[in-house]
Amino acid sequence: MSGPRRSVDIMARVAVMQGPAATGSVEQNLAAIEAAARESAAAGARLLVTPEMSATGYNIGDLTGERAESLDGPIVRAIIELSQRYSLTVVAGLPEREQGRLYDIAVVVAPSGLVIARHRKVHLFAELDRDRFAPGDRLVTQFECADRTFGLAVCYDVEFPELVRAHADSGTDILVVPTGLMQPYTVVSRILVPARAYENQLFIVYANRCGSENGLEYCGDSVIVGPDGADLARAGAEEELLIADLDAAALADGRRRNTHLADRRPDLYPAKPFGRRD
Amino acid sequence: MSGPRRSVDIMARVAVMQGPAATGSVEQNLAAIEAAARESAAAGARLLVTPEMSATGYNIGDLTGERAESLDGPIVRAIIELSQRYSLTVVAGLPEREQGRLYDIAVVVAPSGLVIARHRKVHLFAELDRDRFAPGDRLVTQFECADRTFGLAVCYDVEFPELVRAHADSGTDILVVPTGLMQPYTVVSRILVPARAYENQLFIVYANRCGSENGLEYCGDSVIVGPDGADLARAGAEEELLIADLDAAALADGRRRNTHLADRRPDLYPAKPFGRRD
């Protein structure tokens, strides 16, 4: 009954920084990201994913505007510097200011020093987001790393099957999700994220904050999930660095076994998505 | 910190028959459904959900055609009789024959004696289905019971977020899913079904087969899930009858707290769903 063992083909070792556990100054947050970058590089990771607004704090009220920057500001310059220093692709979060608007963004910086992707959160969460941010207007943001296609989503974005389907259809192999998931929403990390990975046959790297921040209790529970919906690594409630190897053979094997994408019935699905129920 | 307790408003007590554990004759299967109906009625249930092809067996090869019937055949007449006898709405599965084609269907029979709904599986699973069945051509099938709107899906259908989204947009409060989930797919019952309930804010009643049938090992693991993604009742691996009360207050509460449907960005979603990747 035991066939030949499936071969293993590591396409990327990735790291997730869970933290920081407090708002801190921008300098403190950048120091925490640098410490995670140093540790990730020492562990042989190619990519480090940090949480939503990892450089500034997330539930920071009026500080959001004070700490917001453009893509050529000092925060992104600092991320570029540490990406180059540790030869590591780094995903970091901050509030972006452009033409008088604020966006909740994730940026991806390559060891070349280039900002290779920027995703503006497209699904805003409650007044917490709507009172501060304008929504992004591009659904699918992708970048290349280790010869694979990565995608970006920010927090609430991943809860929408429509967004992750669009990634799968656009060829995303690994979806990277900086997040700020708070209590009582552990169901998102435990149930929704594994479901998205399985139903779309891709890896998901979900990097959460932890600790408390101005009345929010973050869940921790950061997770790296395989295309079979099973955890490759999962964090507890405290600051932690997760490391996992993403196996190309597992991706190919999953896509051969689970054919949901090909088995859809687009002939029957509503030709236009339903609008808001305002 | 402890506010007033949320009120409870039972809208329907539902029952799930997990089984039968063998193919059996049609007479044996109808006897098993009748036993479940008797027990469900005694427990005060309004609705009994039985698995995929509960009246005939599912992985039955050439027997599929031999046991297939039209909606006015003896199987549906037997379901009508027991529905009337126990004043119970009954969901049963069988192969339907119409104009030379076979469909994998679930029928809903009300205590009035009327067949109030029939859903033909629209997402066919692998050669196991494709070699026998034609796919249904209606995505959303609904029926009324206990003054609530129920929806129908068969097995693999529920794995597609597009189908359950269409139910949510059509007003389905409780999605009923006769299924024949086999190993190694427990991820569907444990992860996908709870995700569908949570992301669409509805109850799901997922009634599975158990035991083994011509080389398939069914998972059991039938489940009734609430709109918060949490189990109301979950079966083990053996024959079992699940009972749960569906609470209208939990539905209203969940829809107030979780606003995914309103928070979608249909302006950004692909105007036409992607086609097959053949």
C-alpha cells in the first residue's frame, strides 16, 4: 500500500514575525522588525512577513495621520536598508499618505533595494478603518520571489473568498497577509484562512499582531497554511518568529488532487457580483 | 462587563441522520430513514436531513441506473408517506432519471405530502460522478419550512464559495447539504463547512454517510454549524442522529456583528467569473 514517497522540493523558506506586543515608537517598531530580519536571515529564510502596520502600530487613532508617509519616506527607506543588509525580501505595514488620503498598506522590499509591490487594503474593517482610511482600488497585487508568484492581502481582505479566488485565477502560489486580528475573531485564523488555502490550492502566510493596543486584544495565532488546509506552523499568543519551508511538490500534488478551480460552474454563477445591501 | 443575556428564539429544531453504514437494498434504506424520522419526530424536530443518495446508496456503480427513478416513483412516494406519518419535513437523496439522463438529487417533502424542492447536484465530483450523472443547471434551490428560508446543496456543491454566496444573496437562512464525504477529505467537514457558515452568516446542516461502500471510507463527521462558524452538533464515525435547535437570535446577532456581505467590493471583483482552466 505504501507507494514511493512524494519528493520534497523546497521553493522558499519563509518567516513570520508575530508582534510587536505594544504600539511603541516607529523607531522601536523598526528595531523589532530588524531583529526579526536578522533572525530570519540566520535561519535561511528568503522572505520575512510582518503584521498589519508593523512599523507604526495599528489601533493608534490620531497617530495614524502623524505616522503616515509616502513610499519614499523614512519608514520605507529603513525597510530597504535592512532588506539589503540581511539579503531578505521584507513585507512591512504602515499608513500611506497620498494626495491628502490615508491608505492601510503593505509594502514589499527586495534585497535589490526596490519596492517591488504595494497593496492598499481594499476591504476596510468597521469604523476602525473607515474613520481613517480610503480603500484601495486594486484587488490583486502580486510580486515575484524565489521564482514563485506571491500575492498580497491586508487583514480583512483575506476573509473574502472573491479576493482569494481572483489571486488563484491570476496565478498566485503563496498569498501573504499582514493582519491585525483581534478577539473575538480567532475563527478567522483557525477556520477561514485554512479554508481559503484549501479551496484555492495555494499557501497562505498570515502574520498577526499580539498583545493589546488601546483596548484591542490581538489574537496572535499567526499561521502558515499549506494547500491541503493544514498548518505548517502556528504561533501562540505571544511574540514569536515562525519559520516554514514551502514545498513546490505539495503545491503540485494538491492541485492535482483538488480540482475545485477547474470544477467551478461559471456558466451558472451570477454574471455580475451582487452589490452592497445598503 | 456582563451585559444582558442575548435572548434565545428557536426557529427550528432539526435532525441529521448519519448513515446508513452500508449500501443495502432500497427497502433497507427506506426503513433506516423511517427509523430516523420516527426518532426525529419524537424529539420534536421539524426537519430531518439524510445523506446523499440516502435511499439507494451512493457508490453503487451500475446499480445507479437500476435504482434511478422519476419524482413520481416509489422512492419519493415512500418518503411522502413517512413525512405525512411523522409530520416532518424530510430531505432525502436518490438518483433521478429524466429524459434518459441521471441526476444526483436531493428532494424535500413536506408533511402536506408535497415535494416542495428538488436540487440536482451542480458541481460533479471526479469520475465517480461524471461517469454516471449529468450536472444540474440551477445554482440556487430554496424551500420554506418553519417560516424560514432553507437552501439545498448536494455534497461537493458546498465546497464552492460561489454557490453559498449566491444562497446568502438570495436570502437563505439555513443551507441543507446531503453529502457523501469520504476519506481523506475530513477538511471539508472540519474547515470548509464552518467557513461557509461564518463568511455568509447562515446555518449549515451537513448530513454525511458513514461506514464503507465499495472501497470508499466515508468520514461520518456530520455537522450542524451556526453562523459564528461554531459546531452546534457534530457526529463521530458511526451511525448517529444529531439534533440541534437553530436560534433566530443567533442568526440576527451574527449578521449584525459580521458584515462581510455588505463589506464586499463588487466594484473590484471580476465582472464575469473566470472560466474553466481546461
